[in-house]
Amino acid sequence: MAVEAYESKNPDELGYVNWESEENKTWSTLVARQKELLPGRACDQFMEGLEYLDFTNEVPQLPELNKKLDACNGWGVEPVPAIIQPQEFFTLLANKRFPAATFIRRPEHMDYLQEPDIFHEIFGHTPLLTNKAYGDFMEEFGKIALKAQPKDRRKLFRLFWFTIEFGLTKTNEGLRAYGGGILSSPGETEYCLTEESTKEPFDVLNALRTPYRIDIMQPHYFVLEDFQDLFTILDQDVLGKLEEAKKLGDFEPRFPPKKKNVKNQETDGAMPC
């Protein structure tokens, strides 16, 4: 039986979306569940941003959210379809606009949805858009990616995956998560700090050589020595490291291969946010 596809809702002329009561209930349930799991697992910077944004029991309206984000570091959220092409994705980041698909998962997909919905985008990412190091990394990453050859962007996206989506950082209290793919997922939030996965210090070249899958618990995480080191990652010659990674080749995957009738295990051209 085919799964009904998700479609983004069209905002009105003022940027507001008409969310139905069931959709607001889904948002409220997801937020409440994650807030219970985050203490002791999410980094302080994320928790501070979450408190500042002060999400209610209704799906946030982007014009109102953007006022708060703009007041911090000039960032904003741009409504987009579920999946966008790399050029648009990186252009938005380079202009301090984070793409967010304007649909929310149905109740039967409460625990997991492969497509990035508005809960993942808003709850997982915007609290840290209030943080300068995080916002600066996103903006500079977008600019660097636009300079890369289109055929190399999938490999370059690994830097985004192992930081913005699934990054961990050391703190005085131990390891904490800052990646939005972790902090918007109850399963990954609980799993990421356990011994079931391997961790290694973040290294640009190693991250660029490490394959990933989008539909499993991550078997391997990269760890920042300090959260503020995030932006300094891009002080390096990232495109030069990309060329070096291509010459050296990928590491052996740390996960089993997908079945042949399933899409590429990494993003295959379009960008999941």
C-alpha cells in the first residue's frame, strides 16, 4: 500500500499558515516529549535558545519566529517544499535563511519521518540559530558550498551532516548533543550518548570521507572539543580538504548497505534540512 505523500502548506500573503487542530496537537505532543528528554543530553546553548524562543502548543508562525531570530543574529526561516535542490539550499544558508518545509508529520509517523518536517526544522535547528557560532557556521558553509562543483556537493554535505544534523560536543558535564537530527528525535536523543555508537574528535578530512545513512540511528558521531569551535572548522581550506578526501576515498561504511530498490543512502541530489 502506497504511503500518502506529504505536501507543504502555502503561507498566506503575510506568511502565516493555517494549521489544523490535529496538526497543532501533533506539534504540542512532539515538543512536550522532547523537552522531557533534553536535560542532560542537549548542550546548554540549545537549551538557552529553546527557552528564548518559548514555543507554545501551536506550530510556530514563521513571521513571529523570524522577529525573534532576527533580533539575535539576523537569521530567519524560509518556507519551502519538503525537499529542495542543493543550489537553493546553499543559497538560502548563505543569505542567513534556514529552509523549513511547511508540513508536519501525521500521528502514525510520530516517532520517525524520513522527510524533514516543520518540527524537525524548527525545534531541531532554530534554537541554535540564536547562537552566533552556529549561525556563522551555517552562513559560511552555504557560501563555501556555492563555490564547490555541483558534483562535489553531496560529499561536502557530510560536514553539515556530522555537525548541524548529528554533532556532539564536549562540555564540563560530559558529552552533549547539538545536532538538530538528534535533538528532534526521541530515539536518537536517548541513543546518541550511549556506548552503542562510536565517537571520535571532529576532523574535517575524516568527516568528508565518512559515509552516512539517513534512515538509521547513526553508528558514528564526531565530537567538538568545545561548542565554540564550530565556526573555526571553516577557517580551514575546506574545498582543499574536499579534493584531498576525493583522492583518498571514503572510509568503509559503518553500517549495512540498503536494499537495491531504496534510494541512495546519502542525500541523492536534493537536500534534506
